Amino acid sequence: MTAQAAIDTDRFKSLASTFSGVLLRPGDDGYEDARRIHNGLIDKRPALIARCRGTADIADAIAFARESGLEISVRGGGHNVAGRAVTDGGAMIDLSLMKGIHVDPGARTVRVQGGVTWREFNRETALHGLATTGGVVSTTGVAGLTLGGGLGWLLGKHGLSVDNLISVELVTAAGDVLNVTADERPDLFWALRGGGGNFGVASSFAFRAHPLRQVYGGLVAHPLAAAADVLRFYRDFTGAVPDELTVFAALAHAPDGSGTPVVALVVCHCGAPEQAAKDVRPLLEFGTPVLVQVGPMPYPVMNTILDEGFPRGALNYWKSSFMKALDDDAIGTMIDRFAACPSMMTNIVLEHFHGAVTRVAVTDTAVPHREAGYNFLVASVWADPGTTDENIAWTRATYAAQEPFLARKRYVNYLDDDEPRDAIPNAYGSNYARLAEIKRRYDPGNLFRLNQNIEPPRA
């Protein structure tokens, strides 16, 4: 931990005189809870937590931090595994009280403030029979997921979250409040669709929404002894799935608490019920599953089925990269490494990219990951702090064993806090130079640096 920064009393009083939210310093009631985020491994102590209630609060908090020389972190849902939402000794701009949601069913659009989670988003849109791509764990924040790209169950049909973004209200390092759209500041709009929190604090977002009330989804689990056959089947099956069907695979532990290792296929089909049943049938008929829980369900329910595997306060350390190909050797390495997994809460996941997400040009948004294939994720989760070193060491060794099969491409939302220096350029590929130039224009001093940072070019 770093030492707490001293805060000028007069400057703080000036901020407090107009701030409509809640200002917390160490020792204040509510401070300890407010500094905690989803990942229990993160233990940082901001000098100030500014819990904003609106855009004016955000602008004032940025100005206060800038003038006080405080490092800034920005918290939306607080779900990012790297813990960049919390600064040690600086000012945390906390948007978690900003929960406004407005659905326009006629225009099929949704505007949300920066503290909304996908559970809250989906609950409101479902009232109108609408949805958009948004995460696979419902407690994830809309803001962070979207700014990093936003993969989710509907990516095959509707693309990433950023592919459905219409506008962003952004507060810049200079304190300007900008309405950013494809027509107004198109370069900045391009950068916000995947460039993370590098360009300012996003106070609200507007999305396109799509008609959807029910999906055909759930879980199929097989014994771990069948993992090689199941994953080879998964590879072949996902090579020709329709846009409406998204299937992720995981080496995991049975959700009944027994700790039994399994290979699981998680299914979401957003098409017509009759077609969904037909398209999913081969998954249900393959092999001898030990668990089949697949059927019609409301989309918001689908978005919660993985929640229990990622409880708030559990300790998390993740490693992730896209794969060159899901060949037999890669499958075998995954299975061998999972056999030595030290935590019953940990998963090795394959997330399939296909359909609409692959029909967007690499340069159309800041997100360059537009090829069909698989994202590989070691999502290590554990509860006992005494086993932290063991779990982190296993995660690193597992990722290292898989590296021969990995591409250089990375999904920024999964990057941890100890990545090599080339991780960010690899995550953006050919889009990185353009992002760096836009960073120079809107945040030349790199005020917003506690993120997956794109450094502005030096003069």
C-alpha cells in the first residue's frame, strides 16, 4: 500500500459545499465498504472516495483530484478483476450510486448511467421485451464491460456491447462534458468503443436494443474423463453454429458443491423456440452427460446462471488470451493442467467468437478481435487467503503451458495487473497507434492512467 495523500482542507470544503453525492475519507462511516470491490484480492485505501450522483459531481471530483495532484481511479460496477477501480492513496470516483435507466421501447434504445449493472439493465429492458449484448455474469457493470468491448451471450446475433453503442456522455480531464456519437466527435466515439477508461469518465451510455423475451439456454455437463471427446465435439460443433446460438465450454467443478470436476457446455440460443430446440439437440444427444439443464428461460435469467461461480468478495486472479486454434494438443494441455487445479471454484473457459461480432471490420471500432475463434480464460477463484500464493502460481503455470497455442491478441477486460508491457499494444493490434493519438488529444497528461493504460505519445 502507498501512504495516504494529504488533502487540503479548504479545497475539500469547497468540494463538499456543492457535491450532491457522498464524500468519504478513511475512518468515515461507509468508507470500508465503499473501498471494497468484487475481487477480494484487491485491498487498497483511497485518500478520498467521491460517490457521485450525477455528471456535475463527476466533473467536480475530477477537478478536485487534478488540482490536488491525486491519482484517479474510476469505479462503475467494480467487477474488473485487476482492481483498477480502486486507487491506493488517491481519489476514487465512484459511480455506483448512479443507477438511472431509461428505456424507449418505440425507438428501441436504452440510456443508463455509469453505475448500472447488467442485472439492473436486463431487468428494465425485459419489461419491454428488449435486450442487448451485455456480459455473462449479471453483477458486472455496464460501463467497464462496454468500454473494454463487451462480449456476452448475444454476440453471435448482435455483436459486442460496443457494436450496439449509440452515444456516451463523457467528462474529460479538462472537465468538459461531451456528448460523443458517430456524428459528434467520431474519432473519440471510435476510441470509446473498446479503448477503456483512457479518455475520460463515462457518466452515461445509450444503446440500441433488440426484441428478445426468451432464450433457450442452460448447462450440459459431462464427467472430466470425457473432456477430450467433449471438447473435440465442441470444436467441430461450433465451427458451423448459427448466429443465434452461443456456446461456451469450461473445465469446472460441479455446481452441486461436491467439487466433482466436469467439462461443461453453456448454451444460449436467442432464436425462435422451435429452431432453438433443433439447433441445440446435437449438444444434448452427444455422449453421456451427468447433468442436462437446458430449456426456455427469460434472457435475464440466462444472464445470471454463472453468478454463483463468481461471488462478491472471493479472491480472483485471471489470465486470458485468444487461441491460434483449438487443436488436440491445446485441448490435452488444458485438461492436464486442470487436473492439478487447487481450488474447486476455478474454471478454464473457452468463449466462442462467431457471427455478427466477426462481421465488423477490425478498424471500425477500437476492438480488433473480429475473427472467428476462441478466447481462452483461466478464471482462478478461491476463498481462503492462505492459499493465494498456490492459486496464483497454478494460474501462471497453466497459462504458460498454454502459451504455445495462444495468439498475441488479448481481451482487455480480462487483463490482470502484472501483464508484460506489450499486453496493451497486443490487445489493440493495428488500432493502438490511433488510440494513442486520440489519448494525446483528450488526456495529454495521462490523468486517467489507472486503467489498461494507453500512454499518450511524447511530443
